[in-house]
Amino acid sequence: MSGESSVRAHGLGLTVLPRERADAVVLYLHGDRSLAGAPEPGLAFAEDLAARTGAEVFCAGYRPHFPEALHDARAAFEHCRTRGPVALAGRLEGAGLAAALLLALRDEGAPGPSCAVLLTALLDLRLDAQSLLLNAATDAAFDLADLRARALAYAAGTPLGDPLLSPLLGNLHGLPPVQLQTAGTDPLLDDSIRFAGRAARSGVDVHLRVRAGAEALHAGLAPSAAAFLTAWGARRA
């Protein structure tokens, strides 16, 4: 779907403009378990979202350590607010950063996004969930020891239980509607399930989608995210 959009560079990331733009912006924080934060690997998904939603999608970059990564996400959100009503999306550690941004904005009393989509989310950097061990064999690229080392490097001395590092452990009251997508075979499955449960008990409108396996998950990521972002963005507007 990249032919249906154009891409412009910005100091904070890459902006994807669909051919026919709606009055909406999606801030997308990509992740690939590397905890690196470069925007380019997320561009294809950002283009897909832009084509499906008609929204301008800002694929933000962020520095590889905390709290600078959160500061960068916050700056990207403020940039997006100058462009129109904002929704939020994130994938893997980018989803964890998106959830941390939700908590930070709420605690500041600042205007937040209309809704958020968290895809195969890394929401607890303590990395002690059972699914990390039980599902590791289903993903040849998954290396738990490497992920733990990267998590410690990202935290840069901050305790891993800090809610802005591990949003699963935070107070989830007052968040906007949230969609979580994962798979039964996802090593990070438990993060999404536990976050959905805690958010629901906190009065958040939560939509949890668990697909059978990775193939079905990847095929449905963009369509389901686009439908949710479009529906809730329009509803909140």
C-alpha cells in the first residue's frame, strides 16, 4: 500500500501522508525487541495504517535509553497535536513506550490521545511472565537472555519495576480506550492479557484480540488496528 502515500522526513521521525488525508493523526512507535527506536523499520506498517485509515501517520524515532526515549515520545506527541486529533499506536517495546506515554500524559493532566493500539506489547521489563518461557520455542528469533540484557541497558539504572518502564505495573485508571493484539504463541502474550485485565478493572474500555498463531496475528495487525483507530478516533472527536 506504499503507493497510496508519501513520506516526509522530520527531525523527530518520518511522516506518512495518505493520498486522501482525513483530519486525524496517528503517532506510531515501532519496536523490534531491539529497544533501539529507529523509525525506518516501522515505515511499512505506518504506510499501511495511513492507507487504511486516511490518517497522517507519524513514525517517531526515539533514543535507546530511558528516560530519553519517553521524552522523545512526548515531543513527538506534541508535534502530532499541531497536526490534528491524535491517536496512538505502538509495537513490541514501542507499545510499552506508548503505554508509558499514556501514564505520563495522564499524570501530568495533559490532553491525551483519543485511543491507543498496543501490538504484541512488551509491558513488563522484569521479563518474568510464564509465556516468555512457554512460547519461546515457537519463535526462532526470540532470545530471552538477549532481551533481558537489552532491557537492563534501556533502563539505564532505573528499577525495572518503575511503571514508566513497565506500564503493566502502573495505575491504569483514566486511560483512553485501548486495543491489544497478540497471539496464543506470542512470548509476550501474558503482558497483553494481564494489562487488559488490570485496565478493565480500572474502568478502561479494553479490546483484547488473541489470535491462534503468528501468521494470523501478522495478517490481522494492520486491519484490526486501523478499524479500531478509525472507530474510536471518530467517536472521541
